[in-house]
Amino acid sequence: MRVGRGAAAVGALVAALAWGVASDARAQVVEVGEGEQSYALGGYLRAFSALSHPPVELPGFERPISQTVNLLRLEHRAAIARSVNLEVHNRLAWVQGPQVGAVGVGVTPEPDRSLDLSFDLVDTDDVTLDHDLDRAVLRLYAGDADVSLGRQAITWGSAQLFTATDLWSPFSPYELDTSQKRGVDAARAVWSPFGPSELELIVADRGSLRDLSGGAKLQVFGRRLDGFFGLAKSWDQIAAVGGARAEAGAWTVHAEANLPARIMEAEAGRDPEPGIQLPRATIGATRFHQDWIATAEVHVNGAGAGDPDDYAQRLTDPDLVRGETFWLGRYYAGGTLAWVPTVEWTLTAGSLVNLRDPSALGLATVEYELVESLALSAGWAGGFGRSPELSIAPGAPELDPRSEFGIYGQTGYVQVALFL
């Protein structure tokens, strides 16, 4: 499948519009009123084009495979009263090219929601154009307590590459849109019960009464050490989660763990039987310097397959399909290095390694800020490992991954990003 002339035209138009307004991009932000009643409009536009070469030729697709994504997000923020705010986001996504399923680049699924506020403008085999109301949250402030009602982004934990305790709206570390997480429908209350602490209560919609989720987390803040502990019902599991983060000079060390227990039979897929499951945990460190930042993490994914021979079945596991985790295997290490030699240039390199296969995914990007709020970038993501085997079975092809990152192939991309 190849990008057609329409995709090229849209990409050229996006670049032209971005260049035309970038020199005065900040002036495009709408601000009305001040004080107790005000309104502000911001957002961003990302235009992304990629060319991928899978390790095997997929039925119905010629190599290389191209994909184009144009993503527009408008962020509306209104102060209604002294202690009442409203935030609404419009998310318009135009995609041409195939979707890669549960693994790959840009695979974070939309959260399951009982209230569907999205609609398709175009939906064909080659092109999709859809609009989603990805934020619609009312925030109430009363003293030390904050209450948020509606569609919002919620984050637990501090891991950068391998999230273990981010139960509510995690996204893949190689997601295309890294500016904003997708919103989950929830009621959330946060307040300080004592000293430098924060108690957070959540009730989250998962699309059905059976999957209704919720949790409580207590976090305590110190001068150099923060820690948290929480309990949550997430999908069909009860999870005990905890973590800590410590600062020592230019270093920040973090650790988090998730011990789940399945409390009900799975409706579909091959989830384990009810009972205590293997834990998920991450330990990492970040080093800050004047012009560079380095992060390294190791991860145990208890939900993953212990044997690469089970990867084919793992691809259909509900936790992977729902976006709870993004990993096929069990043991990982990874790291990233971001270098900013000048104000305009940012160079980033990284690697994620499956220690059991073994296989690895290499990542590299170069970003140049032409003017304030307008950036151009080019990048590469390449998988290394045993190549998958594809057999054409009667009715449907069967893929044997053999290694996790060996199925990724090689992808190069360019991107234009305009922030308002």
C-alpha cells in the first residue's frame, strides 16, 4: 500500500501552513478574558510520514509499506469561576496506510469507553479520518482537595520506558503522538491528608459494568525521596502497586512494581486462571547534565511469555490488545540519550532489548526547531533479531514471531510539528 497523491498534497499543505504561521505561532493562541472567567485555545499539529520494510512480505502488501498520519489537537481551557475549570480537546486524526496490530510503532489503542464521542469522517481500506473528543473534564478546587470529572489523562508511576504501575491510560514508548495521552472517562479526587502527602481516589470507566475499575494511591513527598503505595481494581484484576523516586545530585533513581491477582475468569483470549499473577516491575535511573539527559531501565514483565515459542499466542492476549502492556516477553533492558548541542537541535538515540530472545529495537531521531513552535524531525526505528516465519494457512496467514523485535523490520520517517 502506497501513499497516494492526496496524501502527498495534504503533507505539502501542512508544511506550507506550518511555515506560514510559525513565525507568529504564539499569536495564533486565542485568549479571552482574565481572572475568574477566561478562555484559552492552544494545541498542536503533527504531520508524520513513514516508510517501513517488514522482515517478511505480508499478504496484500508490497514492501516497502508507507504510512502517513496527520494529527490535529485543539485544546480548549476555560475558567468558569474562581474554583471551577473546564478543559475540552478535539482530536482529528487522518491516517493513510495499514495498522500493525498490537505491536509496532504507534499502536496505543483508544481507551474503552461507554460513552462514544468519536465519529468517522472517512473510513476506507486505505484512509481513515476520525474525530474524537479526547478531553472533556470539569475540575473543581476546594482548599486542599481537587476533583476532576470526565475524560482525562491519569498517570501513576515514574518509569519512562517500561511502565509497570500506570494502570489508567498508558501509551507505548514508541507512540507517534507523545505530546498527550489518550483520555479515560473517570472521576478523580486528590487531596492532602497530612503534611507533604497526596491521596488519590479514582473510579474509571472501561466500557462495561463488568470492567468498571477504580483505585486509591497514597504518595508521600520528601526533600530527596518520594514514595507511593496503591490498590486498584483494573479490568479483571486486583493490583497492589508501589514505587519510589530518589534524587542524588544530577541522578534520579526510580523503582515501581505491580503485583496483580486475577479475580474473575476471562471472557476471551488466553488470560491466566484467577489467582496471584507474576509481578511487573521496573528499576531505572536518569542522569541530568547541562545539555544532555540519559535514562536506563530494566524491566520484568510478568504478563509476558516466558518462552519465545509462545509469542504467537501472546499476540492475542487481552492485556496486550487493550494496551495494558506492550511487550511480548518477560525480561527487558533499555536506555535513551537526548543531547541538545544548541537551542535549535535535539538528537536522541535509544535501544530496547528483549533479554530472553535476544532481540533489540534501535531508535534515533534528529529534530531541528526552525522557529519558535515549529520543528522538523527525522527518525529511524529498526528491529534486530530472528526474523519471523509466515505460513499461509487455509483461511488466514499464521505468523511465528520467533523473536520480539525481529518482527519490527526497518522504519524511517519525517515529521513536521507545529505547536500553538
